[in-house]
Amino acid sequence: MDHVDLVTASEQESSLSTRHSLSTEAILTAPVLLLAEHILGSIPLWEVKSKNSRSSLREKEVVREVYYHGQLRKIPLVIYASGDLGLPNSVDLELFRGFERWALGQLDKKKTLDPIVRISGADILQAAGKELSGPAYGEVDRFFLRMAGTMISAGREKTEPSEDLRERTSLSPRRLRSKKGIVFKIFGTVILPGQANKQGELVDKYEVELAPWYRDSLLMGNCFVIDHSLFTGMKGSLSKLLHQLLHNLFYLGKGHAEQRYLDLVKYWQIKRHASKSKVIQQFAEAHSELTKRGFLERWQIVPIKIGQEKDFVFIWDAGIAWWKTEAILPELKNKYELGEAHELEAGPVIDPFLTALPETSVGADANAMTDINSGARLLDEIIGLSGRRKDPEVWEKWWKRAIAAVPHSRIWLRIGEVKERKARGERINVGSYLAKLIKVEAKGLGLGWAEGKTVTRRARDRYAGYYEKPE
């Protein structure tokens, strides 16, 4: 495959050998499964912990990807930091995972979750798998204060200041103005131990008010499953952030995910590199840890060019550990009585961030349609899944036509469905079944060839030459 830059053979061999050496460790380490609320899990809220907190940003723009009415949509959001405490980082992510694990314990006992919860520092540290120490308790204080002050703004895009304002303030850091929008929080009021609550009582635990949208969404079972022992076993900050990001992307892509490198630089506030070797080195520990533990099956880094800007695209395929936890979601929802049991109490959950959806679909699919590398990768994946065919040339031409006409996100989604059925042990002809699913997608788009109608020679020529190998 000379049209795709793959991970080197030595890197692949290293991944395979380390994964084999982990098999005994996997036997000894039992999974600890927890349910993470999905709306928040789909927002790249967290960033790498910075040694110099003074340099951290007070706000950052991110994009949340969701499926809405059968389309992949991108929602622009702005994350506002909690003053000098900065934006939530990877340590806060660890503590938040511990908080969610503790909350599941409360759900198991009460079958509900109070709007204001009371939790001790020892409780959250133990649930997060961290040692009980003075510095750790200090991190818990900062975690709750930082989370209480963090705001997520929907429909509030940052805008450049006017030219005259830029000239007058050229010597000072540039401040960006914002349009009007709706602001949401995760935690409302937080009272630290030793402070007085609304009743004037000194509290001995953290009293945390949960945002209604977050609590309702959790109770309704709008969640995904995380192997918490796998998460806490990772050492690298990037490993934990990548683990968080991929849970949502694998959910959207049925085990397949793609993300631009420049987006990750912006989301996580990490150093940007220009060479592929440096980018591979930057993510080496994260990819190694996730591959060792079976969370990743494959990964690639592909150079791309958007206009005059050079970038890279990360491509990931989920490993057996992700597939196993994903399959347990219905069982865990039943265990904690999430979903229909709370429908009368909370009512249907309305995703608050959908209010910021653009009127028209943001061009993720349109970009994929014109990205030669994206089509070539998709074709290679499909041919590999299809195995030997009696008519390989006709088969390849048919798929080139489908890739040129059907949004790539929908094809990847269908590929994930086929892989999921194979993972469950169902006996299906992968290539034929996948083609049947794509025909359904094409019919929904009103494409004549999916109905069996004759395709003109001009159309055949256009589809056949759509994906030339780049120079």
C-alpha cells in the first residue's frame, strides 16, 4: 500500500511482542467496569497537566462530534477555565473517573443519585486508585474547585478583535471577544470540608451539586463502559487522554476512529511537531500502553495537506478490550437499573449541547469525499475484509463507485457493524454482507445504481478514476 504511510514494521512487531508478554498480566488483573456519562465523555475537555500552570489557557475552542438524525455532526464549543486554576487536566480526569466510580456505588445502593452528593477525599482517592497522601488530598481540593468553575459554552464562537483594537493593544496579550451563547456547568455549588453549607452547618465532606443535565443523563443510562483497571494502570498523561478520546470516537465509528493531529495539539495543549518521526515519538508511549492492554488493535499516522497547511491524520482500530467492554453495556445498565426506571422521574434527556448545532452539516463527510487518502484507506480496508473474490476487478470498481458516493463516516460505521457481528461469532460472508448494507445507505441517498439501474459510461469513467494513487 504505497498510498498510505503505515507504522513501520519494527513498530508493529514491537506492539505484537509487548501484547503477547501482557497476556499473563491480563489474567492476573481483573477488569473493573464503570459507566461514564456519554455527553461529557464526547467533549475533549481535559488537557495535559502542565508543569508551568501560569502558561495554561483560560479558554479553548473544541469540537464535539455526535450522530444526529443519522448524520455525523460537529458542534463547536468553548471551554472556560476556572480562573487561575486553569482548565481541567489529566489528573482531574483520573479523579473524575474515581468520582463516577463512587457514584455508581451510590446508584447500586439507592438506585438513584441525589442532586447534591456528599463524598470524602478518601472516598474519591480510593475510587480513583490513588494513594492517600497530603499532596493527593490537595489535588482533590483543586479538582472540585476547578470542576465547579469550568464552564462549557455552546453556540459561543470566539471572534477576532477589530483592527484598531489590535493596534492599540499590540503590546499586550490578545484577548478574543465572544458572541452570545448558552453556558453549561458540570458541577454547580461545591462546598469543601470545614466550610458552612446553605443550612449554616460545617460539613465534614465535599458537598457537590450535580448539574441537572449531567445527573439526568447518567440516570437514563446515556453512558459508555470503561475498564477502570485498564485506565488506572496506564502511566502516561497522553495515554489517559487518548483513552478518553477514543471511547467516543470508537462509539461513533463502531471501532474505527480518525483525528487530525492539529486538533489534538489544540485540545490537549501539547507541543506541535512538523516531522512524522517526531509525532510518532510524541505518541509512542500512549500507543504502546493502549496496544499492550488490548485497547488498540492497529494505528497509523498519515501525512495530509489541507490547502497550504501540512498536517497528519491519526487512524485507530479498536482492540479486543474495547469490544469486550462495549458488549457489556446492556448488562451494566440493568444492574444499576438505568434507563426506563428513571424515565418518569427525570423525563427524556435532552442533550443541552445540541442547541449549538449548525443549521447545515459541518463538512466532515464532504471533506472525506474529496480526500484521496481517505478513500484509498477505505478501499484497502474493504478489500482486506472481503477476502478472495471471483471477480476482483468488478468488485473493486463497485466499491470505488460506492466510496465516491456514500459518506465515508457511514461506510466506516457499517464496517464496524460487520466486525461486531463477526466478533460475536456469527457466520456471515463479510464482503457480501457489507456490500448489502452499503446498498441500503445508497438507496437512502436516492442513488440509481443502488436500485440496479444502468449507470452511464460517463459516470463509470468518473467513478473508476476517482481514486488515483497520489504521486
